[in-house]
Amino acid sequence: HADSIARIRYHPKHNAIITVGDDHIWKMWTNPDGQHILSAQGHTHWVSGVDVHPTKNLMATSSGDNTVKLWDIHKGGCQHTFTEATHATWNVNFSDTGDFLAACSADHKSRIYDMNAMKLRQVLRGHTDSVNFITFQPFQPIVATASTDKTVSTWDIRNGNTTQTFYGHQNTVQHVTYNLQGTMLA
């Protein structure tokens, strides 16, 4: 990369690592020897997040250009671009089945995309500042979000409602994750 690396993601099925960065590029590397395999540029601003589809040869990226892009991992080409966000998108996460893609944005909203129909399914509204991270609860229709408004919230993607909000942080919350069983949130 010619600039800062924003996020690193291990490929779930291959010995590869994917990196995204401020140089508008994503790159794939062999693991553990670090040989460059593939890269692509398509975003017009920094790339902030990356996730790999659990069953297809697809990858999703989020960017400061307010978009979420889907990429063919083997060819490096952009397959689809979601443009609903009005501010930078910070992170993306596929559901365990790959049927849905979650994305969060500086516009205070998160979005759930239906990967079978390739369209927006649900907008999650409720945070009062940037949503910095989003992740699916394992094998559930629930996502958790971390926000600059100092909260973490959980959401039911079927109806778009908040199921719980956690207060107590004194500053921005940058990341949230579930344990493998989906019973605890950190």
C-alpha cells in the first residue's frame, strides 16, 4: 500500500489476507509468506472496511466515497455498487449464510442489503452520531453497532428495531464483536 492500512481480514477458506487502505485500493496476500496475489482499485476515496462472503467468491468493501462495493475475488473486478449512504461508510459484514450484508455509515445509519435481490432491505436508524462498526450475531438476524454517540446497540434486521442499547462509554465506541457462540458482546 502507498498509504495507511485501515483494516485486515483473513480469507475464511484460503490462506490469504485482504488489506484495505487510504490509497483507495484493496490487496490480497498469501499467508504466511505475504506474496501479493491480487489488488483492485475502484473506490474514489479511502477504503475503510472489508469482509468476505461465506460461500461465494465475493468480497465487500466500504469507503469514504459513501459507497459499498462488491468484488469478484478471483478477477478483482467490481460486481456491484451500493450508493444509499450520504456520508462515508465505515465497515461491512456478511451474515453467516451470506444472504445479507450489513454496512454502517457516518450518516448515523446502518443498512442491511439483501444479497439475493441485490438491493437495500432495511435502514437502521437511532444512533445520534456516526456508526463506526457493525457485525452480525452468529447465525441470528441481529446486528450490533458501535457509534461515536458513545453507545453500542443491537438491532433486529427483520423489522429494523433496536433490541437493546448499552450506555456507559465516556467516548466514541470504535468496535464491537460477539463471541463465537453469540452469547456475549464486547
